[in-house]
Amino acid sequence: MTTATVSIEELRALIAGVLEIEPEEVTDQAHFTEELDIDSLLMLEISTRLETSYGVPENTVAVSGAQNLSQLHALLLSKLVGETAAGPVIRPRPLSDPAVRLFLFHHAGGSHLLYRGWAEHFPKGWELCLLEAPGRGQLQALPLIDDCDRLVDYFHTAIEPLLDRPFGFFGHSMGAAIAYQLTRRLHHDQDPLPAWLGVSAYGAPRSEAGTEGRPHLMSDDELRGWLRNVGGSTPQLLDNDTVWRQFAPVFRNDFTLLENWTPPHGREPLPVPLSTFGGRHDKLTGEEYLLSWQAFTTHFRGLESYEGDHFYLMNHQQPLAAAITAAMRAAAA
């Protein structure tokens, strides 16, 4: 099979083969779990066969969140026809001359797939750039980076050629820390600054690291339980030992990065408009910590709260995109 001829019928036949049913029973919209009874082990088998057949990154399908054949087909096409590139910057909707670029930074243990589907909610002239840290997605062959400043260096090099027009940063959880520190780096180097910075589900840096939790030092059972309690990770990842063994090092790496990062002392507020975002029931980051970002900017734009927990943004893509668009436009006015 070639990447140019991947069809939904080929995927239908592959899934039917795993399930030992007739292909016509795998309809385009049949829900994998509720209608086809695909559990985590069967999904892992499907994922493995697709990886072998099409060469997509390991476990991409197993943790993609695709719920039916149509969604799986769209995901696979995005991997094969060039929507994503083998580099740290993924542009779902590449534009030759975008009016604005918005860079999105993912959470600990995650990848650019956190922002899958976001591009359709933003203005047509905007180009979304999804940042991928090494050691995951199409960068699995690269070593993980467990130091904040080194990861900032990595992203700085990657995006520097793309800072030739107005741009903004939005980061969720660990991504918020990276987006903030990268903004500081641009300011220090007198490079172009983002027109706006959005930080989500992450409190403002404190001079001393917190002692609560320290997930990277937990046992496997403790860490899996902690992640279940926080919410947002799929059952396929936490309940399947084979999948967990693949992703546990990524979680530990990223939590090590966060817990060992000591923000610099005597920092000046950034001359960049900054907005904060969070879930009302977030067990990790409360309103007080989100509002503490006021001291880190000369132009604090307030807090946007949404129903949900630490991963509230999974259920609020459209209103969140509208809020980001409005904040970017207000900052540029």
C-alpha cells in the first residue's frame, strides 16, 4: 500500500480482520467501544497492524482518541499525506502567507495531538503551529529532554524562521511553563516577541519548587492512580500494561523537567499581554495560582474559567478558540 492510495475500505477490512467479523459490520460511524466492543487490547492490536502497514509512529492510533472508522481514517491520512512533518513544528493547515501564527505547546506526557482539530476553529488566515517535544509522536527516535532550558533551546531553534509575522503562544500545563520561558528567552535575546501569551492550567512560577506530589518519584501504580485522579488520560494508556510501558518514561521525563525547573530570581514582568485559562474543578491548579500570573506581565488580560478539570480544554475547543482569537486581536489593537 502507498500513502497516496490509503482508503477507508482498506482500514475497514483491516479492522474486520482483527475482530473476525464481516467488513460491512464496520460502518463509518460505528462507535468502537459501544457498538464494535473494541477493548484496549483489541485497539492495541489494530494500532500495531496499522503501524506495520502504514508506518505511522508507534501507539499513535492506540492513544489518538479516534472513536469510529471515519475519525481513524482522517487521523491516518493526516499522518501519511504530510499534514504532520517529521519535525517539532506541525502545521495542520499550512499557509504560504499567514496573517498570524499561533504556536501551541502540549502538556506533560502528551504530544501535539492535544490540539488535533483546533485549526478549523480559527480564522482562515491564521496558521496554527503545534509544537512537539522530542521522544514522542513522529519524534520518538529522538531522546527525551528533561531540562526546561534545553527544551526551550530546542523549540527556539525550530520556530525562529517562523517569527516573521505577528504570532502568539498558548501552552497547556507543562506547555504553559515552556511558552512562558520561551517568551523570556526571546525577550532576553531581543528577538520578536509574541503579541500575546496564553497560559492554561498552570500556576505562575514560584521561586521554590513545590513539594506536593512529585509524580516523577512515584511508583508505577502510584503514578497511574495519580493520573487517573487528575483526569484526561485515556483508559487505553493507563489500563493497558503494554501501552503504559511505552508512555511511562515520557510522563516521568516531563514531570522531572517541571519539578526540577527553578525560575530565575529578580525577573522583570514581561512586556507581553498575558491571559490565563483553567478548569473550575482542576485539582492541580486553582484560581489563586492562575491569577498569580498578574505579577509576571505588564498587561494582564484576566482569567477565563471553563467547566471541567485539568483537561477542561478537551470539551471546549470552539469557545476556547474564540477566546484566544479575541485576546490576540485585542492585544494587537
